[in-house]
Amino acid sequence: MKQKSLRIIHCFRSPIGGVFRHVRDLAAMQNAAGHQVGVICELCEDGALEQAQFASLLPDLALGLHRIPINRRIGLSDIGAIISTRKIIKKLQPDIVHGHGAKGGTYARLGTLFTRKQRNQITTPQRFYSPHGGSLHYDAESMAGKIMFTAERWQEPLTDGLIFVSAYEEKVYHAKVGDPRCAYKIIRNGISKDEFAPVSLNTDASDFLFTGMMRDLKGPDLFIRALAELNMAAKAGNRPPITGTMVGDGPQKQDYQDLAEQLGLKQHIRFYPAMPVREALTLGRIFVLPSRAESLPYIALEVLAAQRNMIASRVGGLSEIFGENSNALCKPETSALAAKMYKAYSDPAAYYASMPDPLLLRSLFSRENMAATTELFYLSS
């Protein structure tokens, strides 16, 4: 028997990074499965990359793209944003509203109260929430953390299902928020089979590559300091300089450019605006993911699928990708990162032995499985 077509709304804040990638993939797969999909997200100034991504997303959105003002910080403006979300949802009458990230999760739940008519009764659509790290990165002992985790707890009665993208994320939720009082499931991020293919290097590719959001959480400063440490050792040993490339945008980008100059890396490091990952991979041989916190980052899957050497912080769900005892993981500290970078740089062929098997990754982190399991969870919750 053919499954009923669902009306699905995805709600999130910022149209950048892994959350945006996740929603774009779900929307594409859900549209292909015969469902009607819409998106509510932040109204902001898009860069060239975001404009291209929205252009590719629009054909999958039968219920439209709806942009509303959403501030990064919590404030009175959230009341207006929730009211705007409610108006959109009331007009579209979805079966499912899926919030992503702390703000998207709040808007999806508070903005759906009594918004759907069914047999002359006012009801609500089913509401799902994927934290994607988000509020779970806060320190549980801090005032901000206590507020965030209390808010998460209060919203559980408005939640039909929690979706965690990693076992790590589920564990943190249990520890910081409490045992979920609604249905929940781990559904890991997945990428398409077409992405499991090598990427050729440019002739002027640098030794190391960072790409991601330019903010301290992602560790760009650690990348720069580790590269400076390697170059100090290279200079002392009368060896050629070691080069790096940084790709991405964000609120602290100028700070990192200033730091690179202060540390004497002006001639050895290049900065580029955000671009598609496979395009960025042409610019550097060894990829470095020095994040201070993560859940299950798409970038790690994308780089490994391209069969590229990679160094990553031992944080979040990265051990679920690399393996618990992987030699590719290290503490998000300058000295540990520099040591691992030197090891990969000195013998790249030997280092590649520590990379996960691409065939295994393809079986574990499939976009098709992610979308199908999400749909089953919608229907069973």
C-alpha cells in the first residue's frame, strides 16, 4: 500500500554549515519520496555559497522557503519570530514540523500550538527536534547552561520525538537535560554515494587545510598556532616552510587573519571565503578538524569519503566515525595538534592507514538510510 504523502516543515536558524546541509539532504530525499516539504529559517545576508545552495534547494520545496528575522542570541525578538513561525505553520497546515538546533527546536514546538484544523477541531502537527549539538555544548554548571537545559526540559511535553545524530549527543542529553520523556532515536548523518570519490589536488595545494565556520568553537586559532609551531621547528632545522589554507567565513575571521600575521605566517597561510567542500579539498593535502566541540560533523564524512588524510579532535561523535582508538584523533590543544600534523606530514602514506575504510563509512553513514529511518520515526512516534 502506498504511503500517504506528508506535509513536512523544517525549521532552523542559520542557513550555513552542517545543519543546513542536513536539512537540504532531508528535503531532497523527502521530496523524492513524494512528500511536500517547506523550510523556515533566518532572514540574513547570504554569501555566494548560501545563494547557490538555496537555488539547488528550491525545487524540493513544494511548501516554499520562508525567511524570518532570527537573532543568534536569546532575546525579546524571539517572541516576534515565534509568532511569525506560527503564522506560517498555521497557513501551511503541515503534518510534521521538524526543528533543528536550539532555536529551530523552540520555534518548531512553541510555534505549533493549536495550529491545525482536523474534523472541526484545532489540533497540532507532530513535532520533532534534532539538537545537532546546539544547546548541548553549554557547560551544565554555567548559568547559561542551566537556563538552556531547563528550557529543553520544559519543552519535552511539546515534543513527539527527539532525533540525535550521534550516540554522543544522546549521552550528553541524558546527562545534562535528563532522561527523555518522549520517544527518541539515534539517526546518524549520512552523505550520498556520489561523494565517495577522490578529489584531485591543485598544483599549488598547501600542506594543510582547514575549512569551516570562523569561530573559536571550530578551532581555527588552534590550527594557526599549530602551524606556527611546525614552522618554528622547520626554521630551526633549516627545512622548507609548511603551508596552510583556511576556507570559511564567520564573525572572527579578521581575528584569525591578524593572529596568523602576528605569528609570522603571512607568507605561509592563505584565506578563502566559504566554498563547497569538494572544491576546498583541491587546496590542501591534509585536512585538519581542530574543533573544541562537535556532534557528528558532516565535514568529517565528506573529507574521508574523498579519501583524504585527516586529523581531528577527539570530541563529540568523531570517535563514532574514526573508531574509538583511532590514531587520527587528538586533544583540541596546540601541542597535540602540531604533533599529529607533523606525523601526517612526515609520512602521509603510512598515516593513511589510520583512516577509516571508505566502504565501511558508506554502509554506516548513508544519506538514503538517514532519510528512510527519519521517515519511519515520524510515522511511528
